Amino acid sequence: MSTKATIDQLVAEMSQRVETITLASAKDGVIPRFNQPKTVGCVAAEFRVHADIPDELKHGLFAQAGAYPATLRFANASYMDDDKKDIRGLSIRVANVQGDVLWGEPGYQDFVLNSYPALFVATPEAFLDFIRARQKGEELKFFINPLKPHIKSLMIVFKARAQHLSPLDIRYWSTVPFRLGEDNGQVVKYSVTPCSNYTTTQAVDPGPNQLRAAIKAHLQREAACFHFGVQLQKDPQSMPIEDASVIWDEDVSPFQTVATLTIAKQDFDTPEALDACERSSFNPWQCLAAHEPLGRMNAVRKMVYANAAKLRNKEQ
């Protein structure tokens, strides 16, 4: 079977199973995302590309200095209760972007990131196995099945899940690689690192929505910021494209800052704003050609994400 046929088959089954799971999880007319279901909040931001970045990184959105409006969605990967250990998500949509996009709406560039530098599964096939197990309520069996164990995946989940005081104080990673430049062979990953002067030191309004409360308290005090960094692939063997469970060594290739995200004071937690945030969708293929997603994991994400977004917005 060809690579395309294999990916099409994976997408079809994943989409079907994601649809079954998400519809079963619907509550009060709201269909949650299969991944990152808890909406902590969406905020408006400025994405400012720096002028003093290395020439080798000046491609696509980073080709020239400038400021763009952006929307950031903070989320929990698994739990609706902010107090539980979890992986946190950050999705970014940059607007007013010039150039042709590979998929989606013209004028937008998306970045989808997690609070751990690797995914808990290496391949789309392993992720499909996890979805099958989750549909049966047998997630633990997926990890410790003696016939087909995923012990490394289990260890990554243990390391990745953590309690956090504020989404504004967390570092995030793309976990999977992307192209940088249309005419060269550069391969990169992305990371977003907090750079705010203020840091949350204790839980704000402890409970299921404490992360949302922490964002609000921070922004009432002062603006928040993140540095957006790019990590170049130096060695295809130790920094693979096709194994999403491998962390690329930052000692070998440090992240280089290319932009800064600034979040000003704003009302983001009104019922109307939270509803709009819940209806939003992000896709790593909503991008310029210079930032093409690479690898089979990204290939599968394209339509699985798109199909899930269509389902949620059709039914709500």
C-alpha cells in the first residue's frame, strides 16, 4: 500500500473514531475537541517579528520585521479541571499574513503547540491504536499490553503531565517538525517561552477554572509576553522527522528567537468570548508554504483536525 493510501486509511478511521468519542462527550449542546477539550481562554495578542534574526531563518512569516495581530487559545489536553495534572496546549493564529497558504483561509498562519517537547506516541499508527483503546475505555491496556506495550509512551505521559499555576508561565513546543523556506532543505521545530516580568506564584481562585483566573489576574496587573523560537535540525538521525516521541537536543541546536508575542489587558472571559473561543479551530496546515508541516504525523493531522472542526461547528 502506498504512503498516501496508508495515510488516507488512517485519516478515515481516526476521523470516524474521533467523531464517535466527541459526540458521546457532548454536553449542553457543546461538542468538545477530541484533543485539548478544555478551553481555558482565547486572548488577542501582537506577534512581532524581530529585525535582528539570522538570515538563514528569514523565511515565510519571519522574512521581514513587522507586527501582526494574533489570537491565542490556551487549553487542557485531557481534563476539564484545571487543578489536575495535565498537558497544556497553546494554539496561535497569526492574521494579515501575506502569501499563499497550503490549506485553509488566505491570510492566516497557525501554530499548534503543547507543554511538553514530544508527543507520547511516535507514529500515526500508534496514535490510532490509542484512539481504539480510548474508545473502549482501555487506555491503560494500550500502555501496558504485554503483546504490544507502549512503555515509552507511558513514561512520556508521566513526565508531560504537570500541575500549572498559569498558562502564561508555561513553555510550549510544536513537538513535530516543519519546513523553513520554500527552496531549501531546512527542517525546524518551534517553541514559545514566557518572558513576562510577572509570574504567578500561587493558585488564583483554586478550582476547576483556576488557570483562566490566573490569566485574568496576570493581565489585570500587567501585559504578558512570550518569545517565539525556532530550532534547526542539525542531525537527521538524532533529530528525526518521523518519530514524534523524540526530543531534539537543545544543547546541539538551541532555539533562536525570531518573534515576540505580547498580550495586553483585555476582557477574554465573558460568556460571548468563551463561546467564540470554543468554536475556534486551528490546523498546522493553515500555513504558508515556507512553513510546510513535515512527516506522516503531520500528514494525518491535516484532515483529522479539519474533520473534527467541521463536526463541532456543524452540530453546535
